[in-house]
Amino acid sequence: MRYDLTDLKLFINIGETSNLTRAAEKTFLSLPAASARIKNLEESLKVRLLIRQVTGVKMTPAGEILLKYAKGVFQQLDCLHSELQPFSTGIKGKLRILANMTATHSFLSEALSSFLLENPDVDIELEEKLTKDIVSAIRAGSADLGIASGSINLDGLDIVPLFKDELVVITDLEHELKDVEEIRFEDLIEKYQFVGIHPESVIQSFLEEKAYKLGKRIHQRVYVGSFETVCRMVDAKIGLAIVPIECARNYSKSERLNIVRISNDWANRERFICRPGGKDIPAFAEKFIEHVMKIAGNIKRQ
């Protein structure tokens, strides 16, 4: 049995989109050509790979197996290209990275900027996702690296710790907490109103869980889509917020915010890079990990 790389790439795109039309577009094929390729693949393997539905397509158990190994083929090809690059010209590496909102709004921009400047033959495809989705995608082989933080099941992944990610309270400069250096979470939610990041984010779910265990709830006045917007809302005196300390410091008007530390132990979380467990990744991916660890070392010393 001979496998065509275009067929395998098409199948990976189907797995990621659950839609044959969008998968065909991503593979630069017409819909009839894509349908014919899948039909030929099923006939060659003598097994049904997809179930056509009104809303799209679904993998059969056999399709899930093919998808798993098709992703492995392209991961190995990335490694091959990376190893051959020193002996060739014109071969470029591509690194697929998933990162949570905390990372994309803090140290990651500096890490990407300096890495790309030092490595002109490497391109990076960065996508912002929730931590739980990052972990799922890395396990499924849909990306090379994930950058995230917080408490989550990381079984089956290789983890590189980076630094502690401190959660702090931010207030406007005229707030009654302006002269307070440290406060307990339970005292905060007892008395104050909050601005929060969107409800499904890891940090918001984490805080809601902590409140629930205390038999309380967070009085959330508004949810917004980014830490920058959270900071603007706090600056406008709409409420308090709990954010990673880097995000507070990176706010364009950080001098208009007051930072109060949270005394609870859980306010310090581990930031990490995750990668597929026990699998090779391209040499340039290893190089990126080393680069981010250097940036993390600078943050630790601050």
C-alpha cells in the first residue's frame, strides 16, 4: 500500500475541521477532488474512514487510527527537514505553537520577536487557546508545543517548567485598597465587585472554583475578552480584577493601576511548556524551548 502525502494532509485537515469543504480549501483542492481522494483511500484500505453527517463529517474508529498516524508522519517529516537543514538551502522550518491568553499577553511576544530575528529560516504559527484545549491538542498531535499555566492533568506530556506566575489584585489608584500590600482572597470576594476575563478561561474557572469551595461567589460586574480590557475597566473604576502580575505591568497605562498581592498559597502558579510525551520534535522546536527558558530565567530574576 502506497500513501500519498496530499491524501494524508487532507485527512488531517478533515480531522481538525470536521468539514470536507473547509478541509479541501486548507489542502488547496477542489471539493470534488477531495471527495475522490477520500473515496480512493477508503477503497484502497478496504475500510470506511468517514461518516457523512448533515453538519459535517465524523471519523470512524478506523479513521481515528489513520488520523493518529498521519499526524505522526508529518511530525517525522518536520524532524527530517530540521535535521537536513544544515546541509541544504531554501528549506524552512515551521513551528506550530499554542499558547493561553496569559502567555500571549505577556512574555511570549518578546520571546517570539527575538527568536524569529535569530532564526530567519523558521516560521511560527501561533494560536491562542484555553489551557485545556492546548493540552488536548498537544496530546492529539495537532501542534508542536503548548505554553500554558495553572493546575490541569498533564499525563502523557513532557513538561518544561518556566517560572511562577503570580496572580495579583489590581485596583484603580483611588480605591480604598490603594495602601494595602497584601490581602486574602476570601476577604476580597466578601466585599468587592469584579471585572473578569471570559467565563470559560482557565483563570476565571480557577477563581470561581476557589470561591465555591469557600461557600461564596464572586460578584462579577462584567466579563471581557482580554487582560488589556480588564485593566482598562479597572482603571475606569468599574471593579477590581485578579490577573497575572505580568499582565498588570504590561498594561499601557500601568502607572494608573494599584497592585495588591494575594496572600493565599495558590496565587503562585507554575508556567510551563508542554510537548508530546516521549516523541521527537524538530531541532528548531528544541531550540525554541531553550530560547523561552532563557527569557523565563530573566523573568525569575526580576
